[in-house]
Amino acid sequence: MLVPIVSNKHQDFSYPRKVIVAGSTGSIGKSTLEIIKNNPEKFELFAISAHSNLALLEQQIVEHSPKYAVVTDAGAQNQFKSKHTEILSGMQELCSLCTEGIVDTVVAGIVGIAGLTPVLAALKANKRVALANKESLVAGGVLVREIIESGSGEIIPVDSEHSAIFQCLQGENVENLKSIILTASGGPFLGKSLDELGSVTSEMAIAHPNWSMGAKISVDSATMMNKALEVIEARWLYNLPEEQIEVLIHPESIVHSLVNFYDGSQIAQLSVPDMKGAIAYALSYPNGRLREVVTELSLARIGSLNFESVDHQRFPALGLARRCLKAGAATSAVFNIANELAVDAFLKGTIGFLDIVPVVEEALTICDVQEYRTLDELLALNEDVRTVLKERLFRKE
Ligand code: NAD
Ligand code: MG
């Protein structure tokens, strides 16, 4: 039975809503700040946080005057001077801001497993989390669901596919749902032969044809690991068995995903590919859509939309995600951390593009891990896997 992580447990949705943007200097973070700036009567920026691009953080402090700004590195804390914004450092400080009574929504825009701790802190404090950070759910899905099912914290998805499904399910009886269909652009190399893929560089992998995104997710899109992570993300968000999560290639990235009902109907959500649409939907839900968030879609101008089924030979990553879902949750955590390490190694030039998925597959075989029950156990599992993989797969580093 589908039990979404999102429910109307909160009673007070009144504006203005106080927002924390974790990962404000990233692609999701910047889009979120733009929406908040354009809707000052609805949203107040309480805090922002960043790990990298601190020059941009400084600009954001000047432009948006949040009450707090958090840098991960304590050494960098003193380089900022601001009359209106208090500068803090470290993940612990970000987590405690996420639990402040005054905060309504935390936008999870940090990339990778590093984003899990603030997500859990916010959910435990019964906040609404607008979740872009899919790695949190892939690695820590069990912990996230446990907290949500026992409290009033909730997640509104920001990942465009999961937002599309959330939007398509509004007003529907979930018992009529046969499956969900996640669309995948196929990334920048959809038409390339396996031979051509062998010589792909990090610059080529980062240049996505439709979406403008951070480096890691761009590489994930090119390897189809992004869709693999999203299949696991959907499992935890919507509590669906793996067989009810389908994937469809759609190179134009206009149809963001579909839901498939037992009566033979499907409902899809369409827009130009711009993450501001999904972010604004999550920020404003359930108060109604904001105005003029993204450029209006003109299907007449686009003319035709294409769809094809996934070629599993070319994109073995999806098979790995399904293997993870059939195994325990710890296998997904290994899958996630192995992919983070592999992408990092590819971006540094240590491994080739076509090595990424095999390295992750090998990691699933060599890392025999115990199921985790707590955040500490999950973080320890991550460290163990990191050590084993660095030793066995990334020795050249
Ligand atoms: P990005 O690389 O552009 O930005 C990441 C942000 O996280 C930056 O502010 C960075 O300083 C911060 N950060 C990085 N490492 C950190 C650490 N160790 N501790 C604290 N902060 C850290 O990434 P992005 O493209 O904005 O993606 C963010 C998340 O959203 C990812 O999980 C991604 O999969 C997901 N997502 C992104 C898009 C997109 O269009 N960019 C779409 C869907 C989902
Ligand atoms: Mg997505």
C-alpha cells in the first residue's frame, strides 16, 4: 500500500514561512533564493549554509540578509563580516538551526550523504523538509521513514520526477495507482556508442543538454546513476515495491514523470526543464501555486516529444538499483557511497567514465555490511565502506 512521506499533518501553513536553505551556493540553493526573493510576502530567509563557493555565500549574505549563515569550515567563519547576519560554523550549528521553533521549512539542497544529518534533525523537530538531496533517502531511507511515521515531520519532494508524481497524485485515491513512471532524459550521451563513451571527459559529462545542475548530479545523469538513485528515492518516498517503479527514457525532459492507474489512464506533469518549478511547488504547498515561476511551456513550439524504453545493456545502473531494493537498506547505502566515491574519482581523472558503474557494482559485491539501525551505525557503515573501497578500488588516488 502506498503511504507517501508527505501528509497534511501540519495544521498551520500560513504565510510568511520561515525557510532555511541548506546548500545555498549550489544549483538548487541559488534557484531557491531566487524564488524567496521574488515572493517576500510569502517567505523569509532564516538561514543559509555552504561548504564551497564562499565568495557567493558572501554575496548572498549581502543580498538576502538571512538571520544566520553557516559555513562548514570553522576556519572560514571569521572571513565574513555582516551587521545583520550571524555567521556560524559546522554541521552541528546547521542542525540546531533546523530545530528552532520559528523555522517552518528546511530546503535540503546539500549534495551527497553530507546532507542527511540536517534532514534528520529537521524531521525530528517536526519540520517540513523540501527535499532535493536524494542521497539522504537512498542511504538513510529507513531512518527517514521511521522519524516521519512516528512524528509530524514531513517531506515534500523537490527532485523533479518525485515532485511530478506528488503533483499527479493530488486528489487521487492511491489505491487506484498501479505504478509510477519516472522519466529519464538519458543524459548527454544517449545516442553515443559504447566506444565513444570510453573517451568521455568530466567536462563532457557535466554539460547536460536540458538541465543546469551541480557537477555530481550531472555525472550521475550521464551514467544513469541519477535515475538509479531516484528509483530508490521513490521507494522510500512513496513506500512502493520496486516492481511498481518504472523508468521511461524521454530525451526532451518536458514530461517530468507520470502515474499509471488501474483504469488504464496515466497522468503526467509537464513544464520546461527548470528546477524552480518543483522548488516553488514544495515551498508553497498546499497554499496554491506561485505565479510566473518558470517560462510557460509551448507544446506547439516544441512540436514533438519522444519516449523509448531503457536499454539495460547501455545503462546497467538501473539494474543495480533494483538489486539494492531487493537486498536490505544497507545495500542502498553502499551503492550510494560507492557512487559518490566513483564520481569524485572520475571528476579528479582517476577513473574513466565507463569505470563508474562497474566500480559501484564491485563495491556491492565486496562490501558485506550489516543492516544499520541508527544514524551512528549508518555513518560508521559509510566510513567502513569508504576505507574498503579506497583500499581496493581507488588505490591509484
Ligand atoms: P551543487 O553541487 O550545485 O550544490 C551543493 C551545495 O551543497 C553547495 O552549496 C555546497 O556548498 C553544499 N555542500 C557540498 N558538500 C557539502 C558538505 N560536505 N557539507 C555541507 N554542505 C555541502 O549541487 P546541486 O546540483 O544543487 O544538488 C544538490 C542536491 O539536489 C543533490 O543531492 C542533487 O542530487 C539534488 N538535485 C539537484 C537537482 C539540480 O537540478 N541541480 C535536481 C534534482 C535533485
Ligand atoms: Mg531528478
